[in-house]
Amino acid sequence: MKNKFTSLTTLFIFVFLMHQSPRVFGGDLHRFSPPISAIKVFLNAAQITHSQQLSISKGENKFLFCGLASSIEANNIILEKYGQAKLFKLSLITINDTTDIFSLEPEIVQLMNMKKDSLLSIENRIHKIRAEIEGLELQKAFLNKNANSISSDQNPASSKMNSASLMDTYASIVTGILDKKKELEALLMSRRSLLNLVFGITNSARNSSNINLIYVDLHNDADEYSTALSISYLSAEAAWNPVYEVFASEYNRIKLNYNAKVLNNTGINWDNINLTLSTADPFIYYKAPYLSPIYVGKFRTNPNYLKDNNNNSNKGIKIMKVPDREISFSVSGRNSFPSNPQAYLLNINVFELHPVLVYRTVPKKDANVYMVARVPDWEKLDLIDGEAALFSNGEFLGKTMIIPSETEDSLEIPLGIVKNIIVSYKLISEYSSKKILGGDLVSTYSYEIKIKNNDKSTITLEVLDQVPVSEESSVKTEINEMTEGADRDLLTGLIVWKKEIQAMSELNFTLKYSVSYPKRGGYGIPKENYSYRNARFL
């Protein structure tokens, strides 16, 4: 009785150890579907890490890792924690709907033995249907090319009969093609299901046309040992970008919800995993920096955002400008993200801000006054460029962009239009003119800005205007008259007045400037090179 109990105990311990550390006997190929242990999502990809506790025997150890993402960057696969063994081979094997599975490496084909007959039958039917579709497509192309000659006949009745027969034949061919394609897709789905069984793939969220396998060959010259073998790779079918919510309930307080829109379209579910979000670009981030040319003498605009990545199905994800330094977030707790072409919303942080409020108007562009929240010490928030939804006292104001990449001093968040303030911008024609002076054509422009505060509170308002900026020495700009108290930027031509406007009062601003340039034919240069149209504005 004691011997029987001891035997059962030994068997239980053996089975338990085998479950915890699968044993690999040298020479044979062993298949594993290692669970996901960690995921790091970048702005344009995700690094997925799988880990498996294994016993590495003395000699050759060959592994086939299955249950991986349907899209893997072959040059970014990393094998870690394999101990003292030497890595002889690490390769990515991709099986898709057009792969001849029985032409793969013999070791992999051998894994298919349990489903060999079924797979062979399906493969033969797939080849047959593809050949039938090709034949029907050829018939369709032939009818398209020769339709006129087939249906033409001197006898009207006969011609009508030929046309009707041609249409029936053509409809039959098109219907046949559609039916065959449906049958082909059903066979391909059955083939994928069988291959998932063969390779032990259970975490696939959708019937992906790609099955990725990673082949590993390790040689161990020492005694057997156990290790938590880890394999990582990049998948471009994942991404994240920030999405902000700004709630202004009081004029001196703002709540900022820092959210992440996370995409998992990798073909495998992320179940109960530790997630890290990063702003690094894994494809270029670790390359040595490069100095681009610095251009002078011309104003140049740099793109603020990268274009959407159209090479994958990252719906709802816009690839933003990558920050100069990596910003990363370790998402608290464990999360699950089923594979889906639609993104998931995840909260990263919530900030209570106490901004400085700024009132601003640009009458030349818009006859409104806008409230702007100016946030100091914004660098501590680790914000990156992203879209923001604005709310004021529970009312949705619209959407805007928060762009820290263009911020040098204080971060500004728009809070919408301020009511009860009237703004007008008018060209005073009697003080504006065009005349010839000393061989040059001089254009003079005079503007008047009126702002009326119908509110019951006093505010300090920034009023923005501009004068043209010349890029040519023969084109000159001169301010003739300007309301005092303005700050002028000579490089951009920007003019800013900061004035306090009492409740129920009005302020007026005047700006008068002239632009002189050679008249037509002057200096042998065509007029269009010196026209006022070419003056550079903000």
C-alpha cells in the first residue's frame, strides 16, 4: 500500500514538473504556444513578448513557437534568457493562403501528420477550384473582348438571339466565379482551422490568413537546465495615440483627462497582460542622430504630424510627431484587449490644473474673442501631441489639438468663444491708397479695430494683427501709424496689443502701413516678382 502511494506521489510530482517546465529531448522539433508575458505599445507598432518555462537538455534543442501575431517584423525578433546554450538558428516562418504547406521544412510537415489526410484533401480541392476560377475568368475575358463580333449578324432576329444568348452565358460565368470564390473561401477557412489545431494556436481572435511561426535551434554543451525562455518581436498592426478631454468647470480650474487610444489588430488577443505605452519609434529611435541642413533667407514650414500609416489597418489611430525623448507609461493593473480593427480607450492619468486665463482675438481672421488657458510647468505632465475634446460647464465646445511639440514657454489650451464681446475690423478707404513715388509703387493700407465689452467684468485682452514681411531687399514695409503699446516681431510681422477693457466700455486700435516695390518693368524684372501678393504673411 505504501509502495503504491509512493508511486502515485512520484507520478504526480513528475506530471507537475512536466507542466511547469516542459522537457525537450535533443534532436526533435518541439512545438510551444507560449503565453504573452508583456506588451510595449509604441506610436506605430507593438513589441510583444512571450515567455515559456523550459528544460534545455544537453545537445541540440529545436523549438517551434506558435500562437504569435499575424504580422511580425522579421528583422526585429529577439530571443532572450536561453542561458548558456548557443543560438544556432532563429527564423520566421509565415504560412498564408497561398503557401504550399507540404513544401515546408520536413520537421514542420511532420507536425501535420495527425491532420495530413484532411489537409491533403483540402489542398487538392483548393488547387482544383483555383484552376476552375482561372478557367472561368479566361472565358469572361474572351467574351468581353469578342462580344461585338459574336452578337453581330445581318439578320436582326438572329442578332437579337445571339445577344440574348451571350448575356445568359456571361451571367452564368459571373455567377460561377462568385460561387467558386465562396467555396474557395470556405475551404481556406477550414484549412486555417486545421493548421491552428496542428500548431496548437488557441489565442487567435480572428481567422487570420497569416500564421507566423518562429523556429529556434539551440545547442547546449553542458548539463540540462531550466530557464524561462523569452521571445520578443514587433508587430506593425498595433499602435496608440493620446486623446485628451478638457473640462473647464470654473474659470481658474481645469480637469484634464489623459487618455490613450490603443489598437490591437495583431490577430491575437491580449488577455490580462501588463501594458506599457511608449512614444519611441522602435524602427528608428536607436539609430544615431543626423543633422539636417539649416536654410536661411526663406521662411520654411516644417510638418507637425506624420501622415496616417496606410500600410496597415490602424483605424482611428493617427501617428503623431515623435517627441525628442522617450515618454513611457506603465498602465496600472492588468488589461485585456481582444484583437480588433477598432481602437480601445484607456485612461492614463487625470490632472487638476490651475492655468492662467488669457483672452485673445485676431480680428483680421475672426470677429470673436477666445479664452485660452495657459498652463505653466506643463513638461511635468508628459503630454504629447494629440486631439482634445473641450467641455465648459458640461457643454461640449468642440475639438482642438494640444501640441506640446510646438510649445516653448506655457502650454495653451483653447476654451472656446467668449460671449458679450463685439469685435470689428475695417479697412479705412480714405486713408488707403496706391501711388508712384520715386520710381516705386507704394501701397498704403489703414485699418481700424473696435472692441466693445458688453460683459459685466473687466478683462485683459490680447489683440493680434500683422504687417507684411519682405523677403526681397527692393520690397520695403513701413508702419506709418500704430496705436501705442504694441509689441512687434520684426521677423514675423506679428503685432500684439495687451489692453485692459473695462466692463461696458470700448477700445479702438489703428494700424496703418505701406509697402513699396518697383513698378512694372523696373530693373528689368517682371512685375509679378515684386507684387504685393508675394509679401509673406503669418
